[in-house]
Amino acid sequence: MPPKPLDYESLNENVKKVAYAVRGELYLRASELQKEGKKIIFTNVGNPHALGQKPLTFPRQVVALCQAPFLLEDPNVALLFPADAIARAKHYLSMTSGGLGAYSDSRGLPGIRNEIAEFIKRRDGYPSDPELIFLTDGASKGVMQMLNSIIRNDRDGILVPVPQYPLYSATISLYGGSLVPYYLEEEENWGLDLDNVKKSVATARANGITIRAMVIINPGNPTGQCLSEANLKEILLFCYRENLVLLADEVYQQNIYQDERPFISARKILLDMGPPISKEVQLVSFHTVSKGYWGECGQRGGYFEMTNLSPQTVDEIYKVASVSLSPNVPGQIFLGLMVNPPKPGDISYLKYSAESKAVLDSLRRRAHIMTDGFNSCKNVVCNFTEGAMYSFPQIRLPPKAIEAAKKAGKAPDVFYCLKLLEATGISTVPGSGFGQKDGVFHLRTTILPAEQDMPAIMASFKKFNDEFMEQYENYRGFSRI
Amino acid sequence: MSTTSSSAVTLASINPKVLKCEYAVCGEIVSHAQLLQEDLKAKPGSYSFDEIVYCNIGNPQSLGQPPVTFFREVLALCDHPSILDRDETHALFSADAIARATEILDVIPARAAGGYSSSQGTKGLREVIAAGIASRDGYPCNADDIFLTDGASSAVRMMMQLLISSEKDGIMCPIPLCPLYSASIALQGGFLVPYCLDETTGWGLETSELRKQFEDAHSKGITVKALVVINPGNPTGQVLEEENQRQIIEFCKKESLVILADEVYQDNIYVEEKKFNSFKKIVRSMGFCDKDISLVSFHSASKGFYGECGQRGGYMEAIGFSYAVREHNYKLACVNHCCPVMSGQILASLIMNPPKPGDESYESFSIERDGILSSLARRAKALEDAFNSIEGVTCNKAEGAMYLFPRIHLPKKAIEAAKAANSLPDAFYAHRLLDATGIVVVPGSGFGQVPGTWHVRCSILPQEDKIPGIISRFKAFHESFMQEFQD
């Protein structure tokens, strides 16, 4: 009896290979427990609104008006909506050809792409071409599109930082490419040492892999480190010499919690370096409305900007985008609002900046609370979250715990995280989902739980951790790297 | 040192599946139209028409169709829930819209429409959709069988990812075919097994043709995995008879094929004698359960009378999957999109649970719905009659969907001229039509057609008052084209 097409054996092998820990075993177990009535604190996904962060008022007012344009004719509309939100809704509606319900250009509404180009110019000091900016349903779709265009077969390698956000490993598996990991240095605050990259490249090439692209995540996920200017320069030089396209995931560019290394875009550094490099290195940069202080994950608004890709290549990417018809229009408007927010003098400006500042300041405080909380545990070492939304503490596990994990058929960090979940309701993602050096264990949590809940959460963690350590060892003899 | 010719991503080094993929609906004809549009703007009066009419794509609201008021009220309130409990809100929104928005937010974790939902889509909304499906079909529907996606197209792409491992994996598709399928199969590197619809019998689907193509593919070493059926059809507009659907199901069951039932036009039926029966309903009515057959049914917020293309609402209902497969599907959903866009999810739930008799908004809702649907029916008829009245053009009735697919009998001279211009004859005709009239249609070659026959796909969506003008310009163009190229 031949297998049926959707029997497990017949499934696309690449699909079977895909692993995506962020919504994997821990998440599913947490959901089960939640159904049973246990209180769960979901810190597995960077999903701010689900943890109580309020949406910014102005964008929601504008998009609501765009959804219901008949309101704009209603004399009572000013009772509920400020004049600048009304004006902005009209502005965005005029960019569409039929409102939110019409497919836009497959690359996104030209008006929004223009606004993004202006934003990039203000941010970096260099003009940006709106024709090279494509909007997507979330940055993830853009990443997938680019990887799909690059990966031809299993000998095409993509350099990915480890630890990494598993969208990259999952997508590379799905498209049948080869993931070439380069390790970040935990002891150097997750710094990027180009020697590690070169080592990985050499090994991969010795195995017959053609390296096609390098991914950087800046600020990092899960690691949070912000790349320095010098770092970015050497990466770009490296890509130039090795003929790699640089994929710069910059979705956390608004989430910076230290002042020594503000965000600098890869594109700015590239252009600063001048010709020939600035005209040769192929770069794709990604951004989103899901992070920052907006946190509008459910709206699926993202874009990518292409630099130094040939017009024919851009056309092919456009063609593939057209198969999906168009990115969702409300998400596009969120993007426009993000890059073109209320300005000083606008009616909504004060409220908008107060709301934004409150979120960012709180995130910075929470980054500290969490880092300090983890570091107060003897067997936990946690680099400071310089940026992004996560904390990635290293948990040093005693040999007995590792044994117990093995007996239970689980990786040690999965074992630890499951126990943490059962004991405290804190749902994290085991470090193995992101990649880590052999024998070194981490977990990823977000810094998103409400600030007032943080002390209790960290206390709960510490209690669990110390009891766990009691159970499996006295404080002597934890596993070292 | 790198030079432009050896840069990492060039046409020479891009994924060849990307190169192979084609999508005519947004292809060359549209670029041509956009250029013309810019020219028109810059030099008004320089053409014999004063606007471009985009009949290439099923994009109703871009051509003036208004959205359903109730749906937009609910969406606006879900976008800005802080106004829900303000008194002034009652002055601007209907009471049942306020109630519905509240109901929807109650099923969204933390009432956060801006948060990621489950990758499969918010459970509470899937439950509403499942109830709507059950009420439509008269058979139970499980919310866990539903995957909400960014438009039905995303769900189709996901299924192709699941089914296709190599170029030996075949998917049977109707010809003519909505190019989403050919493009998705090409992108995934699979094999398209065509089965021809019969133009002479109103685009009829014969099981003998299915069998023939299946065996042919099999003999070539292709493992046929699934069969795509589009009901109502795109571009062809025919609505399947129940008996036909049963034959298709029997065939797929026998050959262990997954049925991929594209039902996005289920709310667009224009003829009294036909009605929509979902494949799910027919499968269940035949007594088949999950172990008998795998069926994936697609629906969308983009069509019907709601036409919300830009919101990207859609879902698939997948029955007959093993647990292991369901897990992989879930994983794919996670990777592909983290979660489907929230406004699209909400729309899908509204479509499957619209206002009912007795609801405050029911009357205005049904007036809007019936107004749009009856207008679409009139436009379908007007264009069908017009095409059939032109010598050398024959056109099957559009029983449903949003398009007409007239056959243009092109004289030899025209075909030669097309060849000389390095163009396919129907593309040649379509470009000439555009230049003369501003009307944008899609050449039939983008959909597949019997070799030697030529068609164009024209949507029925321009507003009703524009239709007579379109018809007269089309007729005038056709006559002069035929005169120019008569044998």
C-alpha cells in the first residue's frame, strides 16, 4: 500500500527538518498548563501587547479612521478623534486606490515607501530610493523572500550568528540550504569576532559549501548586543572581499538600553566607506512595526531595503512578491506612521512622545532588573541586555541535573526550562532553540512582563533556581564550558 | 576582488525556481498600463481614452466597490478599543458593531489585537469560523482544523511546501488556471499536471480527463499528490454540479490524492440554477470521514461581496490529516508568518458570522450585500452578452467568480504579426487593446489554454455605469483590429 501524499513519510523532507523553538515544546506545554488553569507568564515571544504594553494612541486612532472612512464625514467624529489623526487618516487614504480593502502595489503603497525613504535619509544622512524598498507582512516574510532568492541548493551556505533567532535556521532548512554558524563571544558581551566568522567560512568551504550571504542581527536576538561602528566596518569589508550579500536584521533598532553604542545602520556605515565598497557590497536591511516601542506584532508591518542589487534581480524579487498579491494595507499604514510620527507642534505630539518615552524608559529599567536578578543567582551569568527585548542568561547546570535530563530524554536546558515552567508558570525558550556552544546552557526570556510584576517574577525564578540547585547538587561542581 | 558580474546575488546566481515562476495577473501588461497611466497624467487628452481601467485583477474596492459598513465598524473598534466604553462612541457606531467588537476582543488574549496570536490564528475566532462552516454545510467543523492565513494565497503556498519535495511531485491543476497555482508549484520546484476543462461544455470537468492526465503523469514517473479544483472557477467562472463534485471526490479517494479546493468565490454566484456546495459538505454527505480522504478547503476575505483584498484575510480548513502532519503544518505556519494579520483574522470571523435577522445592522447589511451581488450579476451578464455579440469572439457564461474568459478567434495575419513582435498572440491583442482603449485584461496564455486557442481574462468589476463605455470601446477596438489583420 503506497503511502498517501499527506502521510508523514511523504511530506516534504525540508519541512520535516525545520525546527522552530520559539513556539515549540515549551510553548505547547505552557499552553496546556494554561488550559488547566495555571497562571502562565509567557516570556517566550517578543509580544509586548500580550503582556500588557498599551498600544500608542495616535496610530490606532489613524488606522481606525482608515478602516471606517465613513466616520470622516460624520460631524461627531471630532468628539472621539483629534484633528491631526483625522488629517493623517485622510492623507493615507488618499495614497490608496480604494482604501484599506484594495490590493496595493505588490511592493507596497508608493506613498508609504516614500515616507520610509525619507525616514532612512533622516536617520542615516544618505538618500534612499523608494523603488528599492519593499513592504511585507512582517519583516519575517521579507527575510524568507530574500533567502528563497539566494538559496539554490544544499551547497549554498548562509552565515548565521549563534545564538540566533531561529527564523533563520528554520527558513534555511525549509529552502534546502546550508546554515553556516559563526559563534558570538559570550565572554565579550556577545561580541562578534571576525576570526570566528573566518573560521566558520573556511570549514564550510572545505566541505564544499559556497557561502552566499551573511546575516547580522543588530541589536542581537536573543543576545541583545549592539554592534559597534568598527564591527560593522569590518563585517562590510569582509562581505566585500568574500563576495557575500549582507542581510542586516535591524528590527530592534529602536530598542537600545545603553548609551555607548547607539544604533547605526549597516547602510550608513557602508555608504560612509565610500566607493568602491559602497557601490559593490550587496546589502538588504530589514525593519518592522512589531518591536521598538510600538510592539504592533499582530499588524504584520515590515519592509526591506535593497542596496546594490541589479535592476533585474530587483525585478525577480518583485515578481515573487506579486504572487502574494500585496502586503496587508493596515500594516503598511502602521509602517508609515512609525517612520513619520507626530512632530513637535502637532496636536498629538506631546501624548505620543510621552507614551513612547514611557515604554522605552521602562524597557531600559526592566533590562537592568532582569539582568541583575539573574546575576544574583550563583550559577547564573547574564550579559546585560544592550538592546532588543530579551535576556539570555547562562545557567550552569550540575552533572546530576544533566543526567536527570538525559534520563528524561530531554536536552538539559529543555529539562530546566520545563521544570521552571511547572514550578513558576514562567514560560521561556531553552537556549538550544537558538544555538549555543556544546555543554553551555541558556534560556531566553523577554524583558516584557509589566515592570511592577518584575521583582516578583525574578524572586520566583531565584527561588526555583536555588531549589533546583539544592536538588541536583550543592553549590560545588557545576558544569563548566 | 568582487566585480558587479560576480556579485553574490545576480540573475545568474539567483534561485532558478524564482526565475521559473510566472505571475501573469501582475505581469507585463500591468507595467505597460502603469506607464500609460503616468503618460495620461502628464499629457491629458493625448489618448482616445481618459483613464486606465484595470480589469486584470479581482480587486473590487480599487474600482469603487464600497466595503461592508458593519465589518469596517467592527474593525475600527477593534483597532482602537479604548473608545469602546465612551458615550460618544454610540453616536458614531451601531450598537451591534460595538457589541461584536467587544465579543471579538474578549477572545483575543489580553484583548491585544496588536499582539501575535497563535500561529494558527486566534482560537476564539477559529471557533466562530468553524461554527459558520458548520451552519453553512450542515456538518460539524473543528476549530483546530482551521488555519488562518494572510489571504488564501498564503495557505496555498503552505500546502505546496508541505506536499512538494522534488520535481517528481505532481499537482493536478485545471487548465485554464488561476496562476497562483502554477507560480506556487514553480516556486516550490514541483510538477504541474494539467487537466483540461472543456470550453464547449461550459468549461466542464470530465473524470475521464482526470484519469487520462493522472495516468500520463504516472507513466512519466511523476508521483501525483494532489488535485486542485477551483469552485467557482477562475478564470472560467463555472460552478460545479454536485454530481461532478462526487465524481472528483471518488477519483481522488481512489488515487489517494489530496483535494485542494479553492472556494474563495463561494459567495459569488450569479445564476439561479446553480448553488455553492462546499467540497467538505459533499465529502461528508458521501459518508466519508477523516481516514477516507484528505481535503483542504480555502476561503478568503478578498472576494464575495466584501472584497477586502488589502486586508489579507483568509483561511484553510484541513481535514483528514494525521496528527504528525498537523504538527508540521503548525510549525510551517509559525515559520511562515509568526501569526496571520489580526485585521484579516477578524474579517474572516465576520464573514463566517455576519449580521443575522433581528440584529440592528442586519437590514443595512443585507441591502449592501444584495446591492453588490445583484450588480455583479448584471455586469457579468452585460459583458458576457457584449462579448458574444462581437463577431469572432465567443464567451462562456460567468456563473460565478469575478471574470469573463472570452475566446478571441485571431486571424493568421495577427498571429504572424505577434510572432514578428516577439509576443504571444493573445498578449499582442491585449497590449493593442490597452493602447487603444485603456482597458487592461490578462492574456489567456497566463492561465493556460488549449494550444491554438486564444483568450483574455477580463474582470466584471468596473462600476456598473462604466460598463457600457467599456463595451463600446472594446467593440470598436476589436472591429478595427480585425480589419487591420483580416486574412
